[in-house]
Amino acid sequence: MRFSNQFIERVRDETNILELIGQHVQLQKAGASYRGLCPFPGHGEKTPSFFVSDVKQLYHCFGCKKSGTVYNFLMDFQGLSFVEAVESLANRANIPLPEPKKDFAPSPQDNTREEKMVLLKLNRYVAALFQKNFQGKADDSPVKTYAFSRGLSSEVIQEFKLGYTEPGWSDLVDYLKKGRAPLALAEKLGLIKKKANGEYFDLFRDRLMFPILSASGDVVGFGGRSLGDQQPKYLNSPETPLFHKGRTLYGLHATAKYIRAQNEVYVVEGYMDLLALYQYGIKNVVATLGTAFTSDHARAIQKLATKVVVLFDGDEAGQMAAEKSLPIFLDAGLFPRCLTLPNEADPDDFLREFGSEEFLKKAKEAPDHFLSYLGRQMQNYGGRPTEKVEILNKVGPILERVRDQRLRILYLQEVAERLSVTPTWVTQQLKGGRMQQPEITRENQKIIESIKIPIEESILVRFMLQKSEYLERVRASGILSKFVSQDAQMIAERVIEKYLQNPNDFDKLAASLIIQTQDQGMAQDRPSSQLLTGHIVGEGFGMKNLDEAGELQLLNDCLARVKERDYKIKSRSIINAIKIDSESSHEKLEELMKMAQEQKGPHGGLS
């Protein structure tokens, strides 16, 4: 869905940034802003460097450099997309999402929208019952005995909202009837089922329940582990309008922030494997849900990290699942490694016996997933020509799926070395030898050059976002045409354009521009976003020791440097032109003298 700027800004305005971030970090008043320890994983600071401005509706950490609006916070902290962040905050503020434009009759998607909201509410209602059931059991009850025997702490049980279903056949049905919940929709969610006589019965009975949450924290389904002889041992919700096994990764609502912080994720096969790693402090982990790894799973990971450690069971089924995931990871541009624990141990048993330090050591030593696969294919390799062809038939299609061409070439060389053939021979066998070579095109070089923003241009843009009078003076100087950075010039022009639309709302200027860049799909790690988000919260932008006179002097110095640099560039161009065409030297010299005279004049700064 694409939201209007008006809706996005309304949601932002009705979200209390202090309250949202304050749920994760203790904030204290510090001048015009609030300060606390950075809440992002991977930045374990002892001295607070994380600032939040309720006036500007922005946050910034001077340590890890993360910054932005309430939307950025949810995207970085929970791993949500921009659209998901808008929807989450709109629901939080009880703001109805806008209906899609309807030129004709409502589409099937429009008709199911209201039903999805009811289904989500119903899942929340049921999850609350399951949690209550679990909490109400004695410590020596079968469900708590099992949970504690697997090493799960009360904190992890609470964080992942684990629950319990009673062994009776109608406990949930009776609860739903009491709450006047729609039984037909509960059946659609796979919670209950209708008998031939029209009565309903519970499908999850006497099970430890694992609510499956979306990245934004909504309960979209359930998994239940049998505590007795009931089969199957694990029972998952069926495919529903809310829940799709091929798109959903268990635990992502809690682990996304750790994955993003470490740029690495462990992919495991089930609930207990994930909880075991999380329990031992390895929190950058997700689990598949009884289904093969899919391209949708890979895309969800791709938003958060590039490095993957695949940790499937060591038995034949687990290894087959790992092999099937390999081309999907590579096709998504991810860098997968394959971790196999000794003696086919599962993560829970290994961690309890050897601890997290030994586990992390094994993970660090884990080979590239592709090389691990190649090694298995060559276990009985005898060097015969036919074997070389057979092995290439198996690994060739996977090589062709490697999106990162640098990595593809390295893998190709490894295959050639192990098969004792030339890389050229291997290349010729892959789709007729069409192997793209990595190169820096002229267009890519322009992009690389454009992101190198001179410090004086960066400071001027930040001045424009600091005070309206600074913005007015930079605008009046006409200096923007002399910027060499396309990013800095583009952002400065957008700042002026947005400011002129509503000069009385300067405090929200930066936040509005950040939202605009996100809605247009601009990459968040580009300097254009950094110029908008960085160094405008808390202690200014690194000038806490400057008084107003010092700020004005710095502003004037930056204006002068940009103008002086522009003069040098143009003068060099004129001198070179004179060398080439001496007949036009008189006119060129006059132009040069005029530029020199202008350079001596006022530079447009503040006095």
C-alpha cells in the first residue's frame, strides 16, 4: 500500500516519540532534548549518547549514528519495512488505515481487509487465554515441567508469549462463545473445527503453545507441541489470510533488531531451536515453520542482514533441507555458511553441554554453504572425467544463481581447482560460457563520486536544518549552485522547497523530509538520509562548545570555502581553455579577472 504524505505525517504527529522510545530506554531531560543509553543491540555504551527531541520528533545516537523519525526507530529496532512501520503506528494511535481508491466495484482484497482486522483481534484474544492457562499452572505441571526441562526461563517464556491449551475438547470453544467471538472465523484460523452435528471442538489440546507473531508484533498463527502421545508432535496453524508458512519466520518480532545490529542471522528449523539460541544470548536468529526455505523468507532476511548461518538438523532430512536453501540464499545476494554440530546434536543439547562460547566458535569456523555442498558432492570423487562432468552438472546450476558476481568467480575458481580443470573450462559449461564479470561502470563511478560529500556542504545543510534564520541566509547566498555533491545539493533544495510551503512549521521540517525520502524508496544508508537525520538532536551537530557567534563564524567559513573551491575549479577551466585556444585569451582573462574580483567580495555569510 502507498500512503499519502498527509496520512504519514498525521500518524507521526499523533505518535509520542518519547513514549515510543521510552518503552525501550530510560530517558532523562537534557537541555531541550532527552538523553539515555542507546537501545540498539550491538552498541553497549555506558555513557548516554542517545538523544530524543520531542520538538523536532527525531532521535540520534552520537555513538552508533542511528537516527531518524519514529518510523526509522521501528524499522531499525523491529526490522519493519516503511509501510509496516506506518501501519503499526497507525494501529497504535487508533487511526484507521485509508481505504484503497475504488474506481469501480470493490476488489476481493478490499472485501477481506475488514475480515483480517477481525482475525487479528481474534488471535490476540485467543493468545491471551493460552498465556493465562500457562501462567495458572503449578510449577510441577506437565507443561511447565517440559518448558523448564528445555531450559526456558520465565523471561523468555513471557517475551515469546508461550501458552498452554487444556486437554478438554471444548475449552477454547466455550471461551469463544463466552466472549461472543465469531466461531466461523475461529475455524478459518484453524483453532476449532465443526463436527457433523454442527457443534465445534478444539483442535489444539494439551499442547505447549507458541504464538507466531509478525515482524510488527501481531499474532498471525500458532504452533503447538504435544505433551503426551497425541500426534502430530507439532501442529501449526493452517494457511490463512494472516498466516503463510512460506513467508513467515518465527521469532522475527523479537530478533530483528539483533540481526540488523550484527548483520548476521542464524536460520534454524523450529521453535525450540530458536528459543535455545535466544536463551543462551544468541539472539540474531529466526526459524522456519515446518516448511522448506523460500525466496520470501530470503527477502525478509535480506532487509536485515547479508550474512547467514544455516543450522538445520544433521540427519539426512535436515541436510537435504539445507541443500535446497542454498540457491535461494545465493539468488537473494546473501552470503550463507553451513553449520553442522558434532554427532548430529541439536542446538539445545549442544548449548547445554558445551555453552554458547563453544557454539559461537563452531559457528565462526563454519564453511561457506556452497563449499560445504561441493565437499559433499565430492566425497567419493576419484578424478575420472565422467565424475567431473557429473559434479559440474550438480553445482553448475547453483553457481549460476550466485547474484554477487565477485563471489561467483571465487566459487568458480574453487570448483576448477578441486576438479583439477581450468576456470575457463568451467565457465564454458555454464550457459555457453556467458559469465558476467564485475566491473565499475561509468554510471556507478558517478554514484560513488556523488556520495563523497565535502564537509563544508554537509555542515551547511545541517545549519539549514538547525534554525530558520540560518536556512534563510544560506538560501540568500545562492551558494547551492556551487555545491559539488549532488546529494547535498538535492537535499538542500528539498529543504528550501519544503520550508517555503510552511515556514511556520520549521521544527518538523527534517522529520517531514525524512518521511518523504522513505516514501520514495531512497536507500537509508545513503548520505542524503544521513544529512537529514544526523546531528540535529540533542547537542546540536557536534558544536556544543560554540556560542551563537561561533556558529555564525563557522557558517561564514563554510560559505567562503564553497565559494573559494568553486572559483578554483572555474579558474583552472579558464586557464586550460586559454592554453588550447590562445585567440580567445583576452576574453577569458577578463572573465577570470571578474571572477577574482567577485571572490574578494562578500561571500553571503552572516555578520
